[in-house]
Amino acid sequence: MPPKQKFIILGAGINGLSCAYRLHQRYPDAHLEIISDRFSPDTTSDVAAGLWEPFLLGDTPTELVRKWSHESYHYFHDLWRSGRADECGISLVPYVAVTAKVDGLEEPIWKDFAFGYGELSAQRLDELGREHGVKYVSGNEFVTFTCEPTRLLQFYTSALQRSTGVTFRRQKITTLGEILPAADTVPNAIVINCLGLGSSQVLGDDGGSLAATRGQIRRVEAPWMFQVLISDAGYVIPNTGAVTLGGTKQKGDCDLLVREGDSEGISRGCCALVPGLGRAPVVGDLVGLRPTRSSVRLELEWIDGVVPVVHNYGHGGGGITLAWGCAGHVLSLVQPLINGPGSKL
């Protein structure tokens, strides 16, 4: 009898666990080993606001962003409709974005499949402008999903832990050489690299200019807030457990310490949108480093011509938005490696 298929997944953030979950669904008899130095609630994904909206994706091809984000949008809708919204931290919420910048908002590439997309009328812009004390020039609205990352990560982790074929290992990977010998000894091992920023150290310069973009947020208790608001001053994103106020976008900044100046700026900007947030109890201030890159890297590479490695990293500010769709793309790259196209274990 041939040995079981083995997948070695590097990274346990939203992309790593999305891949693990989808691979386990597709190949339930395979052995999965998930290796990471951090697990939820201590991953970068846990800091994310969890808003479905493609963001900071560089020059990633439009057709891929549309495909991946559409799959994730549909997946969140399925979770919401099936009664798993609370378990997975999914909320269906109205979204409004406005800007006072002369160029206005870019036309979204996803507007044809997001529920209820439309441009704000001049009257609505004037109303919001009077509320916020700003003269807005453009805006849009639609219905989107927010996903509290920690809950979804816990959902995936619990599902995977129920299988005897899945193991979790806490280890910091600094080079692919650390896991390749183990992979090489299993003739059908496939490595899935979802290390995010860690890929920079593991792979060196991969030509994609992988860099950190620092994001600081504040979480508050405001259970009366049910709408996403985005403006030049900041953003307000309700989740199931708290409301996320943000935020910073500081490229090349790797400081993980909370900065009081950033906290004050976030509070000031968001209170200009919704003054009542100034009275909301503060849950905490958090910092995460987005793995920004010239474009998402999702491709198959053969190491030493022997070990297949599927790279899946560089999702910028769109990790939650793209994770489910990208995991599906990983499946499409893996499938031909396992007994040929269309095969099943």
C-alpha cells in the first residue's frame, strides 16, 4: 500500500488554516502537519478588522483578485445563511465609504457581485458631509461581511484537531532547509508556504519586495454599531465581539508597540464620524504587520527538483478577503500533483 499523502503547511494565520481546512475537506485521509511559531490568538490575522474588501494588493492581476474575493464573499454568505455566523464570527453589515479627495473613490472591480452596490447621491453626500464637517465629493455603499478572525481561526483549529491525521507543531521556521529533509523522506509530501512576512526571511529576496505595512487599531465596546463607515479620517468596522476603529498604514514600519499618538489619531478620526464612540469602553489597542508585496505570490515551485512547494503569501490588507479563494487556488495547484488531474485519494 502506498504511503498516505502528506501536506506540510507553514503558517497558522488565516491563509495557513484556510488551506489546511480546505485540504482536509478535499483529502480527508491525508496527513496534515501545521507548523508555526504562533497560533491564534497571537497571529497577525487576529489583529485584523476582518472586513471583506480587497485592500493593499499591489499589482495582483485584477482577474485573480476578483476570483479569490468572490469565492470568499460567497463562502461568508454560506456560513451566515447556514447558522454558523456566530461560531465563525461572521456579520452581514451595510457599508458606506466617502472621500473628500478630488479624484474621488476608485470604481471597485467587484461591484457587480457585492450585494446592493451603488454610488451615493449628491444629497446623501451633503447629508454625511454636514454630519462630519467635511465636503465629500464621492462615496459608495453596499452590503458586506465582517469576519472576526479569532473566531474563524478557532473554528478551523477545532475542526482540524478532531482528526487523528492532523498535527500542530510550534516551531519557528527560518529556512526551508529546516523542513525539506523531512519532506524529502516522504515521497508524496507537498509543502504549502503561508508564512506571510516570515517568507522574507525563509526565502530571502524573492523579487516581490515583500515588506511590512504597520497597522494599529483600537477595539471598543459599541454593540449599538451595526454599520461599516470608511472615510479619509478613519474607519469603523463592527465585529461580533467588538467594534474596530482604525487605523494606520505605515509601510516599512515594523514597530509592534502601541503608539499613543496613533491611538489618539484613530480615536479623533473615528469620533468625527460617530461621536458616540468617544464614550465607548476601550477593549484594547493592537498592532499588526500586513505582509505587503508587489503582488500576491500564489504559485508552485519545485525545490531541488524534488519537493513541491506551493507559495501563498503577500496578501497585504486583504488576507481575510482572499483567504478562502486563495486556498481554493492552492487546491487547484495541488490536485495535478496527486495522481494526475481529477484524481482523488
